[in-house]
Amino acid sequence: MALIDYKCEKCGSSFFEIVKSSDEEIKCPKCGSESTKRIYKGKFYGKGGGCSGGSCQGCSGCGS
Ligand SMILES: [Zn+2]
């Protein structure tokens, strides 16, 4: 799992969600819009590229 920051493109609010899959659709908690944009943080995702959790070891992105 990963804690990922999102920003809603509709109302502009930023929030974070715990997602299990990168394909998961995230809705804005404020306005319910699905037009949310994932905000990548270079520190977390720059090295591994795409940590899928589960078998990950020592990845700072998923915390497992
Ligand atoms: Zn919104």
C-alpha cells in the first residue's frame, strides 16, 4: 500500500489516500469528482519507479 497525494482538478483541494493498486480510482472527498490528479513525490517514487507494495522491502513509498 502507499500513501499518495492527490489533487482534485475540479475544486482544487488536495488530499491523500491510501491506495492498494495504482489503478484505483480516487474520488475527491470534497466534491466527489473523479478528476483527481496524482501528485508524485520524487523522494518516494524516484528510485523504484513503481512499487506495487506486497513484496516490497524497504521502500519508503509504501512503508512496508
Ligand atoms: Zn474536488
